Amino acid sequence: MIETLPEGWRSVPFWSLFYRDKQIGFPEEELLSVYREYGVIRKEDRDDNHNRAGDDLASYQLVEPGDLVLNKMKTWQGSLGISGYRGIVSPAYFVYKSRNSESSEFLHYALRSRYYVTQYASFSKGVRPSQWDLQPEYLSMMRVLLPPLSTQKTIVKYLAQETGEIDAMLATLDELTETLRQRRVRVIQSAVKYSRSIGIGLMLEVKLGKMLQTKPKSPTDRFQPYLRAAHIQPGGRLDLTIDTKEMYFSEPESVVLGLRAGDAVIVEGGAGFGRAAYLTEDMPGWGFQNSIIRLRGASADTRYAVYALQAALESGEIAMACNAATFAHFTAEKVEGFRIPYHGTDEHRRIADHLDEVTGRIDAMLATIDELKALLVERRAALITDVVTGRKKVPA
């Protein structure tokens, strides 16, 4: 909390700046969405929002420029912003009208800053974080730090310039990232290309994971973590820091559905279907859900299979094999029959060794870029928080 306010600043309740509004019956208006990174944007401007709008838009809420829009289940993550558009948003959002439109630009920066986002978490209630709902009665009493209007304008101008420079650097790093990723794809596709092919099931054991089991069926069932689709990131990166979940496995399932070094894992369905990763280490005590397919072989090199699948995913071959317009599934049966270039076991190992070396160098560069981006994002967030709370004085 801010103990001493700068001269001329006031601490006012949220309700004195905004009031809740809910206008429905505008199904023809443009669909809007709220992103943690961007605030309120047009839904069509992003292709990574897989939340499908309902068929009946009559219950969607009208948003006008200057309105504050909050995703009530993700406000505690920073999913809110002052809209620059007219359109409609999901009934699951909160829409607030401004009582003081002159402060809208400043409040867009302020209310999305860490100082307030941490407070939204304390105003949200639910069984688990994924089900936390913002409680509007608590939000209405939140204190908002408001400088004089002239200071607000100075702050907005300063932050637009400073964050603009940071955003430009982030955009440059994004372009470099895409260049390196495309280079990685070309290297893999060139290495695995061959005229002969073979079905994966003839080379490797294909095993689908188990359905979610939230309750024990036997006293000997074990409650243990499981690998799921979210853990397998683009480019074959395995990220176990993502929200680990657990379920029950029987003793035989713990053995049969175990994971060890040398296994390959594939995403079965959803937005990331066909992604594949190679396990470099044993994962004792872990199983895998039925959103994951495991490849295992005694003599065949699963590293090569992962590279071949990555090449096929980029070329669109896996999408063609799944033949699904909405929710694609790369099922265990399809994986078994999916044909990849065949060079022979020894050549597969040589290709995998070569690709480990080349993609390893590219992946190291990508990791460095990610670190730089994280530093810039941290700098941006800290700067905004310091300025909108008066901790950092902005030059006039």
C-alpha cells in the first residue's frame, strides 16, 4: 500500500469513478475480447483465442469506447482494460461505465498495473484459481489513486513513449524468434525427407493415456501427477512448470503408464494436436492422461520419430490425417498408421544426433531471447506500477 501520496493526489473509491452497466440485445455488434497483455481488442484481431462465441449473441453485453471491461474469472490475472471500441462481450464479463471520462487513458494504465491486480486477487473467490470470480461488492470499495488531471496527462504521454519503446524492442525479438523457428523447421524437414516411409506403429509401441480419475477405485490406488497436453509446447519443448495436476492410478497403471527417458509423447487432441516431445530424463511417479500418446521402442530411435512428427506438423500432413474442421484428434490409431520417412535404424540415429546438435544451438538462442523478453516485460510492468502510484515522478 502507498503510505504517503504525492502532493495533489487523491485516494478515491472505485464506485466514484465507475458504475456497473449491462445492456443486452445487440447481436449484430462486433465481438470483443479481453487479453491480459492487450486489454480490450476485437476478437477477429487475434487467432489464438479458441473460446468459441455462443450461437445466440442476444445476451452479450454492449461495450462502448471508454467503458471498463473485466473478465470476472481472470481479473486477478490482469484481464481488463478501458475499451477503445464499440462492440459486445460475453455475459461472463463485467462492463462499467465511467463517471469521469477525462481520466480514462490514465485509468487504463493504472487499473491494469500490478498494484491493483494484486488487489483483484483478494477480491476474487472460488474453490480453485481457475474458478475464481471477482466479487463486485469488494471491487466497488477499492481505493484508486488519482493524480490531478494535468499530471494524468503527463503520465499518459510519458508511459506511451516509454512503453512504446519497450514494445518495439519486444516486436523485434518476436521477429527474430519467428526467423529462428522457421530455420529450425527447415533444418528438420530437410534432414528427415526421404522417398520411403513406414507406419509409426511398425517401429514403436503406441500407448494412449488414461481418462481422468478423480476418485480411488481401490484402496491401493495412487494419487500422482500426470502429463497432459498443456505440458507439451511448440518446438518439442516440455514445460513441467505448468500447473501440475494429479489423479488416481491403479498399481498396474502406474507401471504400464509410466514415463522414462527415451519415450516420446504426442498431444492427442485440441489446439496443440500433433505436438511431440522427447523425454531426456526418467519421470518417476508420473503417469499420463488420455490427451497424451506415448511412443516407446527397444531399438528404434524415438528422437527421430519426434523430429519426423515435428516436420509433418509444420507441413500440414498431420492436420490432413486428422481431417477435422473444429476439434482435431490425432488418435492412437492414426498415430500407429501415420507414415514417416524411413532410412533405417542406424541412419535414424545419425539424423537424430545431427538434429540434436543443430536444433540445440537454435533452442539456446531462442532461450536467450525469451530471457531478454522476460526482462523487458518485467521492466514495463514495474515502470507502469511505479508511475501510476506516484512512486516515480515523471518529468513534466
